[in-house]
Amino acid sequence: DKGEHVVSLQVTDMDGCTDIYTDTIRPNIYVYYPNTFTPNADGVNDKFFIKGMGIDEFELTIYNRWGNEIYYSEDIEEGWDGLFNGEVVPTGTYVLALKTVNFEGKETNQRGIVNVMR
């Protein structure tokens, strides 16, 4: 689950002596995204999704080859359907900028590409 977790370990030896160790676990940010998707309405791989763990905040921006923003979302569950202003984007390579923040406020920024194939 997301967020902090407090875990404890209690150990008792043969003489009855007990010790307890408690620690707080804060997950790192792990992000995965495919480099290609096929928004051709066949029901398979029609949306581009970011998946990950430890993400509290999320921003995804996708740009065309001229640097124009064609997609923006702060909802990791939304996914890009390969449309811009209701129109199908052409087959090609698009640049993505991904900002994530974990539950401690640590921010990561990534740049990458996504290929659209029809």
C-alpha cells in the first residue's frame, strides 16, 4: 500500500528476554512505462499508462516533435489515448516529461519518449 508503514519485530530468547525493534518504511518511487503503444481501437494497448509505486503526486506532459504540449495529466490512472484536441495524432515519436513526488516530498523528474504506432 502507499504511504508510510510502521513495522515492529519482537524477539524473545530462551531465557525470556525480549527485545523489540521498530522502524518506519517509506517506499521509493518506482516508475514503468512502455516505449510504444497502439491506439487503434482494437482493445489492446490502446492507451499509454504510467505505472509505479511510492507515487504521491504525478504530472505527465507529452510533446510533439516541435515541442508543443499535446497532453497533460495529474491523474496516473487516466492514460493517454493518442488524441490531441479530439484528433488522432500521427504515427511517430513523442517526448514525455514525467514528474513524481513520493510520500516524503522527494521529487523525481524524468524525460523519455513514447512511440505511437497505428
